[in-house]
Amino acid sequence: MTLWQLLKVGGFTMYILLACSVLSLTIIFERIMYYKKRSKVKRADFMAHIREALGKGNAKRALEICNNTDTPFSRVVHAGLNLYGHSEVVISNTMEREVTIETTKLERYTSIVGTIGSTAVYIGLFGTVLGIIRAFRDISTSGSGGINVVINGISEALVCTAVGLCVAVPAVIAYNYFVKRVDSFITDMELSVSELMDLLNIKQK
């Protein structure tokens, strides 16, 4: 079947599934590119440069390193270094707030993909049920037909379920991938907070 034939057979639920598919794929592509861009620098290498700069007493150089690194953990470290010289509690709280801000950015739109993944199958099933009802109604109205007519109507109705699965499966896989990536970013940020606090405490002593 062509796309137009699928839309015609599936009815209005096919348009809903098509819209969900476009939205889901757009978000998946955007999030993958977003995460990829912010994964170019390894946390261990970044913190090694920060440790070296602070070891030389050059906090300004450490801030420059943060500004030149586009990762969530670099912004967390930058927030802490901006308060260099303040109390440990103030610096720690500031970095924790930055972790929350960055986590929100990382999770942006991912819930939409998760919702599409969990509901697309039911939308497709709804379209299938409507198609079956329509097939039997047409048979009862015309007063003619047989098993071939029934099978043909049901096979056309099942197209909605098939399309719903095609939309849901990639969305579920992508959502699970996003959750794992966000958890990885959060771990890096928390480790950066802990390591920077140790470095600042050593400097103050």
C-alpha cells in the first residue's frame, strides 16, 4: 500500500499516528544530536585540567576551561568556581542547583517520546476496533457478503495496529536510551561536584 492508501484505510487514527511518528522522530533526532554534542569531552580529562589549573592557583584559567567546554558537568564546575573563596555550604548548594538545572535541560522533550511509546499501540488498536465495527456495519447494511468480505475488512482494520507498533517500538527504545544517557550525565555531574569540593578544600587548607 502507498502512504495515501494506508491513511485512507486506517481513517483518522492514521493521521494521529502519523503526527505522533513525525513528532517522535524529530525529538529523537534532536536529543541524539544534543547528547552527542555534549559528550565530546570526557569528565576525567576535563577535571584533570581543572585540577592542574587550581594546583597552580590559577582559578581564572579553570573558569576559562569551563567556558570552552560545552558539557553539563563543565557548567556545574563553573558555578562552583564562580564562588571560589565562599563557604563550602554555599558552593555545594550552588552546584547542586546547577545539577538540577542541567538535568532539566537533558530531560527536555524525553517524556513526550515516552508517552508516544506507551500510547501509540493503543491508538492503533482503537483504529483497528473502529475499522472492524465499520466492516461489520457495511456488511449488515448491504445485506450481502461472506467470510471473504469480513476477512478483507479486518485485514484493513489491522493496519492501524501495525502502524501503531511501528510508531511505538522506536519511541520506547529511544526513551530507554535517553534515560540511560541522562543518568550517565547526572553521574558525571555529581562526581564533578564531589571532586571540585575536594580540590577547593585542599586549596583552602
